[in-house]
Amino acid sequence: MFSLSRYLDIALAVVAVVLVKAVIARRRQRAPYPPGPKGLPIIGNVLQMPKEQEWVTFARWGEQYGDIVYLELLGQPMVILNSAKDAVALLDKRGTIYSDRPVLTMGGELVGWKESVSLLPYGARFREYRKFMAKAIGSKAQVERYLPLVERETVRLLQRMLDHPKDVSSNLRKTAAAIILTFSHGYRIREEGDPLFKVVHEAVEQFFKAATPGAFLVDVFPSLRYLPSWFPGTSFKAKAKRWNETLQKMVDVPHEFVKEQMAINAEIPSFTSELLKTETLEGDKEHNIKWAAASLYSGGSDTTVAAIHTFILTMMLFPDAQRRAQAEIDSVVGNERLPTFADRSSMPFVEAVYKESLRWHSLGPLGLPHMLKEDDIYKGYLLPRGSIVIPNIGKFLHDPEMYPNPDVFDPTRFLEADGRLAAHDPRDFIFGFGRRICPGLHLADASVWAACAMILAVFDIDKPKGVDVALTYTSGTLSRPQFECSIQPRSAKARDLITASEERA
Ligand code: HEM
């Protein structure tokens, strides 16, 4: 039998719970949403959403309404963070509740990318993928193992640029694929007609198409997915099926390749082979290894390409910076060999040019969206559970308080001079935040820096003669520059150096 005091304890506990709930509910009622542009009933801000250069409109709203902007799209709350401090305070410091991802019906659910780390909900499987990645490339020290691979493949890039100077994107894509697939699966791509390269490239292109905001109505009205395939307007279902087949190949083919190579002891050590050897393959383990490895290519290929391409663009547009960086390379490295990672710390201007090109044009201006798992109160505002939270990285990189004259390409802002501190490192922003921060950031940093330094050492990048430069950027998650340029070896000696280095590599 319960004693009276036991009943009292229970009653008190119930009262306490009710009171706490009431306080939370009252706080919730009292706290307003952050300000933002006024929307229409039901559809909210849908009609005000920009179609391109979204970050610029979001930054303008930030000036109008305050750094934290609240929007609603057909009832879906969205919070834009226009200040890096708020992004750190929420996405980094309150990472336990800010690390989910929104559901993408077309790309994630129907095509199947929801198994890749970028779209995986925050939970046990996600943590396992990230643990695998952290073990392999989670720190600068771990990535040191892969620096010889990066150097060798970057030398091959120079040879490709020499042989096919007009195919800039294709040259860069092959290089990114060669680095990532060797690291992830010990797979060496063939220079021409590599079947796996074709599949992984196709799958990633299809992902970008599937994930383009507004491209598929089923992302706005998810229940459309349940309509039968013969129903008018459901051609997205057949497309999703085709794209799913490419994705499955992208995930399965390289994984099976590693297993076949391991069976005959012929594998090149890789992310996948190491995990297959060291993990106990129970439950979902092998599935998780396979998808974590595939996520590396999809996360790392086009981003690295866009970063190096943007660098080439800035060198074409700002020849003075190009010449000064080349002069620094010549003075440190000479012209008998190519720069290596060992030279990195001796070339502060090259480092500054590299950072300024990452800052000047933001290749992922809105990062990837985070999703808030619980109601949160911040700076007196209610950020409701289920909000899509977007760090406006493009704005952070053009914040005049951190980067005076932000539209000017000025590498010297990253040099310390006369007691002036160097500007904030853009790498603290471009790789995202919190528990979702880019797991490949150290490998990306090495790959992009090596390309910048080696390209400058042997090539001159100029505007094409007699052609007006037409510069456009792709819109969507990745802002890739599209332009023509002239890439020529700096001298006959530079040409010989490329060929001799390629033969050694
Ligand atoms: C310059 C090159 C790169 C840039 C600018 C970049 C940037 C980013 C950003 C902004 C995110 C989202 C972070 C967030 O949600 O807050 C991300 C995620 C990711 N990146 Fe990178 N990245 C680059 C290269 C790479 C490389 C080389 C790899 C792999 C080798 C990689 C793998 C990934 C993966 C797997 C994710 C998803 C992480 C998750 O959702 O938890 N990235 N990256």
C-alpha cells in the first residue's frame, strides 16, 4: 500500500510537470517569431522567394528586418541567419537540436539520396557515417597521408590543362574524381572513357537536378508521390526510377570493386577497404560503409571543382594578383620544380590569393539547409520546431564589418601588416557549421590549394583574345562560374616541367 507521503510526492511531481509545461507554453506564446517580409495567407512568402542569387535577396532582407529573418512557405517555417555570430551560436553551439536535414521528396525519398550522409536525418546512422569519415580524414594530420595522392593527381591536372586547355570543367572533374575515388575505393580512373567516372558524374548531375528548389511539384506537395504512374503530371515518377538506377550503380559498383580486389589481395588501401577490414560487419554496418563512401564523391566532387574554377576565374579577372603570386612562387620554388605542400607556409601571398578567391565568390552561398528538431528561443524570438535554418554564407563572406569593401578582390586583406590583423579566414564559413560541417574540409583545402599553387607556377590565365568574357553562375546549391578563358604555359620551360613531372608521377 502507498503511504500518504508517497501520494503527496506523486501529486507534487504532477503539479511540477504541469507548471513547467505551462511556463514553456507561455514563453512560447509570448516569444514572437523573428521579423521578415509579410507573406500572403496560406502560401506565405512563396511569391517573394528569389529565383537566383538568393543570398543577395536574403542579405537585403537582413538589412531591412534584422539579422534573423523569418519566412513561411506554404506553412513551412524558414529562418535565414545573416550574421556569422548567430550561425555559430545556433548551428555550432546548439548543434544537438540544429543538425537535422529537411526531407527532399524527389531527390531524397524517390531517387534515394536520403541514404547519403548529406540528406540523412540526424540520428544513430548519421553518427556512424560521420565516425567513419572522422577516423579517415577528420583532421589535418590524418589528411597528411593523402597529400602525395593530391600532389600526384594535381600534376596530372596540369598535363590535362596542357593537352586540352579549353576543357577546364572536364579537366577539373577528372582530377576531383581521381583524388576522391582513389581515397574512397582505391579506384584509379582511366584518362578516357572510364565507366565508373561516367556513372558517378551522371548520378551527381541528376542529384543537382532533383534537388533544385521548385523543380518538382512533388517537393511542394509530397502526397503527389502516391498517385499512380499513369496519372497525368506524374512523369517525375519514371524519372525518379531512372535516376535511382544510376544512384544504385554509383553506390554498388565501386563497393563491389573493392571487395573483388580484396578477395585477391590486390586492393589499393582506401576508406572502404580499411573499414571492411576493421569493422565487425553486423547489421547495417556494410550498408553504412558503402553509403558513407559514396557520400564522399557526391559531397566532394563538384564543390572542389567549383572552388578551383572560381580561383581560375579570379586569376583571369585580376591579373595583378596573378603576377604577384607567380613572382612569389618563382622566388620560393624557382622554375626547376613544382610547388609542393612543403612550400605552403613560405608563400603567404599565394595563401592570401587562395583565401580571397574562396571569399570573393561564394560557391555554396547558402551551404546546405539545417533543420531544427525542437522549439528554440533565441534573442527573444521563437524559432519553431521543424524550421529550415539557412546560414547565409554568401553574406558572411561579404560582411563589410569583417571584410571592408567586400566586393573588391583584395588578397592583401589576408596578410598581417603594420599591426593590422589578417581578416577572418573564410574557411571558417564555407564548410558549414556544427555537427553537419563538411567532413571533407581538410582534403578539400589540400586539393584546392595544390591546384591553385601548381596552376600558377606553370600557366598564365588570361581573358580569351578578341572575345568578350560572358560570365554567368549556375544557381541552386552550388554557384559554379561559367566563362571562357585562355590558359597557356608560362614558358617553354614550364611546358617541359609539366611533362617531366607528369612522367614521374
Ligand atoms: C571546396 C570544397 C568544399 C566545400 C566548399 C564544401 C562545403 C560543404 C558544405 C557547406 C557542407 C554543408 C555543411 C552544413 O550542412 O553545415 C558540406 C557537406 C558535406 N561535404 Fe563538403 N565541401 C567541400 C569539399 C568536400 C570534399 C572534398 C568532401 C569529401 C571528400 C566533402 C564531403 C561532404 C559531405 C559528405 C557532406 C555532408 C555532411 C553532412 O550532411 O553531415 N566535401 N560541404
